[in-house]
Amino acid sequence: MYEKMRILNLLKEGKITTEEASSLLDALEQKTEDKKHKEFVFHMPHIPKAAFAGFGKFPEVVTKIVTDTCSAAVDKVMGESGEVSERRFSAKENVVIRAVSGDIDIKGVESNEIVLDACCGLQKIEDKENELVLNMIANDIELKVPFKTNISISSVSGDIECTEITGNLEVQTVSGDLELEKISGKVEIKSAAGDIEAKDFSGAIDIKTASGDIEVKFSEFEDSAIETKSGDVSIVLPKKIDAVIELFSEDGEIEISIDKSYEELEKKSGYRKIGLGDKSKKLYCHTKSGDIELKQE
């Protein structure tokens, strides 16, 4: 564990790159595979440099934020047990998850308590007055929370699913797919690599990714922004919408397939700006390399 922490700290301090950390951790993992009692290995997923070309320092920033956050989780779980467990907590306004590795499944329910199922790894839980903090290593997490709970997730590697949350949702992840359904709070997503799918969405959403396809289906519409360096974007609008929509694809096609008549505000190569209804809300979508499809339910 000391060797892994040393590599993680070097990455955190900027003394080695993500790729160098990944190679070192891969070598360390290989070394431990033949041991009868295999310890957890922090594994920073390999992300090709080509996926980040022309996207500024965004992937590095996301990686650093998540690494800083999750290194705190590593510090806290040292020496803790990894038993399979179900635990219950009183309802909190905020739930914070710091996960180094493992899938996360969160579901909003009608309840006055939080129910956690976590297994297969190390964990340290901080039960505060109005906040529950979950520090997890190599855990698959199933979490049931009251609908209005605000959720903040920092994850290095693993898929994330969130369903029926009316509170705000913040996700920062280095690698892993993200699936949202029936979310009505404000959502902010920063991802270095992974696909994003949001279904039956009725809040405001702000997505920034370096690599991965994005699909958002709005049931109701609030001001939103979607930006990706590399990936296709599909947006489904509700039947009733009043908005100005800007679509910008530097190296791809833009397709608009909506039944409702719209006003063509501006049109040029790689760029479309249209108006719907009273144009009271805004949607901005930008992909550097990928197609954009806009349609209506």
C-alpha cells in the first residue's frame, strides 16, 4: 500500500504524468497478482494523449481535482475493513462520494434515511450533522437516498448511475460511463473519458468532457451547456420549448430534425443558431470532433 500511495502522491504533486502513473501502477499490480492475498491496487486508467489534443488543460485539471479528492479517501481508509455491509443513516442534505475504483449506483426514494450497500473493498464513512462522506477504494456502491439529497461524486474509475434525484448533482470522473434518469436538479459533469446518457431530464445541465459520446433527452428544459472535445452529441427536446439554441461542430455534421417551426438566426459551416418560441432560455452545444443531432420527442 505504501508503494501505491507514493505513486499517487507523485501524481498529485505533478512530478509524474497520468500515463507514467498508470505504467507504474500496472507494473505494481502485475507484481502482486501471484500473491495469495491480493491487495487493492490504485489504478489510474490509461487515456490516450490523442484524445486530449487541442482541448487545453481540461483533462489534466479534471484528473488533478479527482486525484486530490480521492487521495484524501485513500488516506482515510488505510487500515479499515472491507467487509460486505449494509448501513443506514439519517437523511442528510448532502452526500459526498470519493471513490478510487468501483461502480456507483444511486437511487432517490421516498424515505427519511440513507441506505448504503458497499462491498469488496476498503471504506471509511464520515457521518456528519448534515453531510455523509463516503471514502471508498475498490467498492461497488449501491446507495438509496431521499429524493432531495444533493450528491457530489469524485471517481477515478468506474461507471456511475443516478436515478430519481431532485437535488443538485455534481460529478467529476477520470474514466467511466455515466447514466442519469429522471433527474430534475442542477447537474454539473466534468469527465476526461466516458459516455454520458441522460434520460427524462428536467433540470439545468452543464457537461464538459474530453472524450465520449453524449446523449441528453429533456422532458423539461432549463438553460444548459454541452461541450466535448471528441464525441457525438444527441439532444432530444421536449415538445414545448422556448429557447435560443447554438450548435457548433468544428469537424462534423449538424442535423436538426424537429417538427416545431423554428427561426433560423444564423447558419454557416459548422454552426447553427435557431430560435424556438419566445427564446427565453438557452442551450449551447459544442463538439470539436463529432456530429450533433437535434431532434424533438
